[in-house]
Amino acid sequence: MVFYSPGRTTSYPENPPENGIRYHYLGGGDEVGNVGCVFEDKEGTKMLLDYGLAPTNPPRYPREAPSIKDAVITHSHIDHLGMAPWLCSNHRTRLHGTALTAKLSEMMWNDCYKVSRIEGYPLAWDKRDIDEAISSWRTHSFGETWENESWKLKLTKAGHIPGAAMLNVETDTHKLLFTGDFDTRDSPLTSGAKPEKCDALFVEGTYGGRDHPPKEETIQAFIDRVVEVTERGGTALIPAFANGRTQDIVMTLHKHLPDLDVHVDGMGKHVAKLQKEHPEALRDPQALDDAWKWCRRVSSKSDKKKALNADCIVSTSGMMEGGPSIWYLNRLREDPKNAILLTGYQASGTGGRMLLDEKQVPIWNTKTPIELEVSQFSFSTHAGQSEIVEFAKQCEAETVIVYHTDPNHARPPLVEELEKNGHTVHTPINGKSTIIN
């Protein structure tokens, strides 16, 4: 798969809009992932919000970005920043975001590059471009105002993961709010997003049409399952995303089951170290520090072998696409006392999805039957439909643009509910421009 064929140019219009604000999605407008949105006023002032790739197999890339001086990266997930090295290398774009997002970006880009080599898919950038991107960061504190020509910009907390930010933009004519990935509910790691009054709200609709079960119910069901597995002498293997989920799970186990022997492996260890260096991005820095001192971090082959006798192993990859979780699964799969506790969404084509659908997982390129009990829990840190609708209401937004959503299932019920509340709703399509007057 090729990102850009030779001679292909961006679909973005050459001239500024005659009036109002133009927005143009390069990716993520009518799909989940690989987000990129250009917005521009009649004076020609423009910015790019996010520029990611969807880590599917093969990856999905956004359309080519126009030459642009400044881009705001809302958070450090690869579907929001995965294409930033290309942007910085080709357009010398400045990247704006929080200090923690900037710190995590290097690790995310290097991991993306590593996976691309292992999986054999092409990237639009190479390892040298990572250095260019790292030097392009301009970091901003939450609540700090800065300017881009006549625009005033500010980052506020988005929930979701530590360092995640919503972008507030005030132009001469409009007040805009871009949520990025957001959640209004508190998690162990982060405080929920707070509404900001705006004329136009760009809101992610990943969980449109669905509401999450109460967090307390999910946590209790998860804890009960861990107790059930450990009391029969088994080990609970808990695959978890490195950036946010691993730390949330460890903090939850520490709070509710402090007598357990919990081992942690994978990239989540490095993420936690960076998170602890940025307490301003955390809801309760001391709680993370206490939980991290309590668990056992795997750092050697002998540590891995010891972990096989633990009560719980929390490890990447969260979708069982390689990583230490596969190593542990291969050694735990013969004992029926053990169990697998999935803690997040399992995308189509991943090992975790195959485990749920077919009771098998690719281990060293061989589809291997897995007879262990499997449970799945929703620890999502995206806002559900009720939270999205209430957030838009409190923002008092006349216009709501729903992006980062499945256009066939998630978006229609969300749009219907927003329109019932009196909002004018836009449903963007990648590659097409829309004017907000």
C-alpha cells in the first residue's frame, strides 16, 4: 500500500474561503481513526488538527495535507499523531500540544516504525523523520493562551488519557471547540472534560448510539472475575493498551485487591514513567505512584518466568497483536485454571478479535487454539452518547460537527439526538470542504 502515488496533490482548496470558517477533513471525518482536519478563515489563517494513521492491517492513511505552518496534536495515540513525522519533514510544520503528549510521541512513533518493519507495510516517513518531528514541538500548559496570527488558542483537559487536550479557538468571528478523543467521566488517571461555550463544536462520536454501563458495575465485575480466577489457583492474563489502560488497570487492582501479586510487562512501563514526570496531567499523581511501587515490573527473562506464577499479569499488546501478552498466553494456555481478561475494544483482524470469535490466536504465525476462559470488560475512556449529547448542550453550541465515528451505525442515532436538542449538525466527508458562517 502506497501513501501517495507520484504526482498526487492534496484535495484541499487553493484559496481561502470568501467568508466564515472552512473545515476540511483529510481523514477521520466519516470514519474512526487517521484523523486530520484543516480549518481556515477568509484571511488565510489556517491550522491542522491532528494527523494520524489507523493502525489496521494494512494501515489507513489520511489524504495529503496542504503546506501548513502549525498543527495541534490533541493526544498521543497513533491515529491522531502517526503521520506527524511526514508533516514535519515535508512542510516544516510546528507541532503544538501538551508536554506529556510531546514526550510520549517519540515512543509512539518509534513503536509505529518498528511494527511497520515487522508487519511489512510501508510508511510515508522513515526513522530520520522522527528526529525532525521531535524538534518541531511547541508545548503549552492547560489553560495557557497563545496566538496564531489573529486567532487565540487554548488547550483544556479532554479526559481520555493523560495529556489529552481539547482545542479552543477564538477567531474574529467564531468560537470553536475541537474535543479530540474525550470523556467527561473521571478515570483513575484523568479528570473528565469540562464544557466550554462555543459557536461550533467539533465532537468525536466513536460511541454514538451507545452508552457505557456505570463504571462502578464494570469495575466490580472485573474485580469479581479476578478473584474467581486467582482463588482457584489460576493466573489472570490482562492484555491492556500501553498508553492509559495499563496504568488504569494497575491502579484499579491496587485499590481493590492490594494483597494480590501483580506483574506488569510491555511498553506501559515506560508510559507510566513519563506520566509520573508530568503530574499536571494526572488526576491523582500519588495514587499512580503508589500503585506503580506496589506492582512488580518485568524487566528481564527471569522476571518473565516469575510472572507466570503471579496472580495477575498486565501486559501489552491490548489487542493481542504481538508483544509480551502473546509470550505469556503461549505459556499459560495449557492450564484451564488460568483465564484471559480483555480490557478494551478488539478491532477486526486482531488477535483479540480472533480469540473472541474463533477461540484461537496467531502465535508465532500459527493459528493456535485457546481453550482458556475469556472475559471482556469495557474500560473505554471515550464519551458515550449520553455524555456527548449533554456536553454539546452545556457548550451551547449552535453547530455541532460529528467526526471520528462510524457513519453507518454510531453516527445516525447521535445526530438524531443532537438535532432533537436544537443543534445544527454537520456530518463531514473526507476530502470535502464545508463553510461555517
